Amino acid sequence: MRAARVERVASLKQQELLANIVTHILLIVLGLAALAPFWWMISTSFKTEFEAFQIPPTWLPLEPTLEAYGDLFLDQPFGIFLYNSVKIAVLSVGGQLITSSLAAFAFARLDFPGKNVLFIIVLSTMMVPYAVTVIPLYIVMHRVGWVNTHLPLIVPAMLSSAYGTFLLRQFMFSLPIELEDAARIDGCSSFGIYRRIALPLMKPALATLGVFSFMASWNNFFGPFIFLDRKYLFTVQLGVALVQRQWYTSWPRLMAGSVVVTLPVLLVFLLLQRYFVRGISLTGIKG
């Protein structure tokens, strides 16, 4: 009886080990499949024009060269495009974090008439596609003289983030309200509680929202395409589009531009990864 039980336990352990091996092999294959396009982009950016079209294709450049990167910055003012994208992303994300955290604190901790109705109205704006509002937005921006400036890409993003408000409000419900009660007993105002208690504790959620907002701003192509027509105002997304010609496209140069555009997003994620993961795990605890 004892021998049969030991044999059964050993069999279960073998099955579990086999299942783990199969799972890890499957995950490795899927991971390599997901990384393959990214590796192909990097590899092509270091190839010559001839090698990029070589049959059979090569996964590693036979003669690595930085020619595509040099041509990218010499053919177009790509440095200016990078500066414009960084400026727009930093200002829009910074403003969005401030306005969204203030609104989230108000909806989560303050009591005022019509709070729930107003919050539902704010959330309902998430259902309206950007393509529906772009024409009225363009008319407004044209009348105030903001077309062909970066303001249409910065100001609306700073003031209209229903998703950011919702995300931070959900995180606020996970914070202990006893800290705020103690602060009120000590005479701290509502804004003081927001600045001294709520804001420092919201760092994980702010990092999460910051990563999402930065990606949305950095990868935005439609907005700059609509509001900008002067080359010195273009962002990196429009700059990469300029590499494509009507009759010919330099694929190494296009891949070099894609690598340059991708690196800042990866850098931001790596710098905020610790807060990002914690913010994702805590945002939906209560609410």
C-alpha cells in the first residue's frame, strides 16, 4: 500500500515536471515569435540597400553599417523631430498627471452635489472616438490661432483624460482613509491632504498612467498630421513617414527610423517598470 502511494506521488511529480517543460518550451517559442519582427527591424537598420533585398534573407547583417542612421538624420531634420516629440510628450504627460490626479482625488475623497453623475459623464467621453471630435476640435483650434503650433497636441491632452481620472480614482480607493482623517484632525486642508498624503502614495498609479500617456503621445500620428503642415514642427511619427517615397522606399533607413522611435518608449518603460507593475496590480483592488 505504501509502495503504491509512493509510486503514485512519483508519477504525479513526473507529469507535473513534463507539463512545466512543455509550458516553458511553448512560452519560449511564442516569445521568440514575438521578438522576431523587432529583431528583423534592428537587423535591417544595419544592412545595406542591397542586402536588405537579398534572397534568401539574412537574420544578421553580413557587413554591418550605420549608413542608414546617418542618412536618416542628414536627409531630414530628424533631431528637430525628436525634440518636438519629446517636448509634446513631456508637457502633455506632466499636465495630464496633475489634472487627472486632482480630479481623481475630488471624485474619490470629496463630497459634493452631483459627484456620481459628473463622474459618469466624464467616463462617457471615453466612448466617443477621436475621429468624431477631430473636426470640431480643428475648428476651435483654427479660430483661436493654434493650428500649426504644438498647442493642439498638448492642451487637450492635458485637460481631457477620462481614463487617467478613472485609473487614479480606482487607486485612491485602495489608500487608507485613516491617514486623511488624521491629517484633517491636525488641521490640514483638502489640497494639503492631496499634496502631502495622496500624491506621494499615488506614485505607482502615476507611473502607470505616465507610461500609457507617454506611449499615446509619442505614437500619435493622426493629431500631428491634422494640425501641422510646417516641417520644422513635425514629430518623429511624421518624420518616419517622410522616409517612404511614392516610388521607392529605403527599408534600412525606414527601419533605422523605427528603431530611433522605439527606443524612448522602451527607456521610459524600463525606468518606471517597478512602479508600473505595482500600479497595474493595485489599481483595480477597490471601486
